[in-house]
Amino acid sequence: MKDWLEIIRGDAPLIVSFPHGGTELADVESAFRSPWLARRDADWWMDRLYGFARELGATMVRSRISRSVIDLNRDPSGASLYPGQATTELCPTTTFDGDPLYVGATPDEAEIARRREAWFAPYHAALEEEIARLRARHPRIVLYDAHSIRSHVPRLFDGELPQFNIGTNGGVTCDPALERAVTDICANSGMSHVLNGRFRGGWTTRHYGRPEKGVHAIQMELAMRGYMDEPDVLDEANWPTACDPARAPVTPTLIQILKACVAFVEQEAKP
């Protein structure tokens, strides 16, 4: 087992993946302008927020490597998932706000290939192994890709991001019944939501979501204000802020969503 890769196995037909919650900069820390800047855009506290998933029997796959080292939810070829829109690369050279990450040269093709081999390939090999393991036990499973981002990132989107951002790549990556169940729960939460808005699902959701083969994938991008304070101006003294899942407004809704994912599979599995 890789020391940066955490896998918690369960027997329920549900996998929760956390590709962006890591903060480790591995052997490239000295190349960054600032370690804090290289960690700033992490999907903070995802493992804590979704800690309840263990009680549901979910399998969880989590990377401890920072997305600034390599983004495990990007197309490994380097092709953009959102052509024409601002985004960050497979090996990001800037933060979400456009600040340069590197002091000197950015990663060249050889370095990008090395990082793919060191971190991207093992992470997705682990996901594939867990998908195969659970598919051997269940006729259908759900892969839930868990993400979060600051509520305001002008370079990436206008205004305030909805609280719940559901991505199914236009309804391609999961059954309409699952998409509808998750959307209805978000709509009934009293908080804002959108289906296939700015975040339609990254590489993980698009690559593994094959409903016809029994793998239903869905991405959830949370606005961070639902579980942690967001200062107007971020600095090393105030970011990240703390997270208490027990007090987070989004927690009851997330519990309902993951329960609905399991219920969807169990209902579909009935003769």
C-alpha cells in the first residue's frame, strides 16, 4: 500500500473517492513558490465531512497528495475537460486565482510523465480494483466523487457558486433515477443547487460512469461555506478554517444523498 493512498474497504455497493483532499507536496515541495499556496486550493476536510460513510459500509479511496502536484481528476492526456473555460492543468502551474505556483520552470513533459506514473496511475488502479471487487458482489454500484471549492472564485465562475453542484456529464454517467434522487434531496434541503452547471463532472466521473455496465458515477462539488468559514481574504494565518461535521449545515443532506445512492442500487437489484 502506498503511504499517500488510503483505502477503507466496505461491502456496500458504494465507493466514495477523494482525489483533491490531500496536502502532501512529496518530492516537489521545493519547486513551489510557497508550500501554503500549493495547498490553498485543496478540497479541505473531505474525509472528516464524509466520515459517516463508513457507517453506511461505503468503500473510500483517498489521496494525500496535493492537487498542485498532480490533479487526479484531470484527463491524463492533458486535454481540457472544459474547453474554452478557465481551468487548471493535469500538473497545475497556477492556483485557482491565477497566481503562479512555481518559482522557475514549470513541469516539462518528462516530469509530468513521472508524476503520472508515481501518483495518477496508482490512484486510478486502486479505484479500478475497488470497482471490480464490488461489481463482483453487486450487479450495480455507485461511484460518488466528492469535491469542494470556495464559494467565490471569479477566475473560474461568476458570482457565488450554488451550495450543491451535481455533475453527471449531462446525464451520461448514471441512471436518470439516481440523478433525480440526488437532485431532489438537494432541492429539498433549502440550500441552492444546480445539476450539470459549471461543474459537470471531472475525469473520474466521465471515465468510470458506465451505467450500462453497472457503474453509476456522480460528482458532488460543494461550496465550502456549507461546512467551514470562508474569509474574504485568505492568508496563511486564517486558511484553512476549522471544520466540525456535526455543526456543518450540509451534513444531514450529504447523509441523505449517500443513503439514496445505496437505496438506488438495492432497489435496482430487486427482481
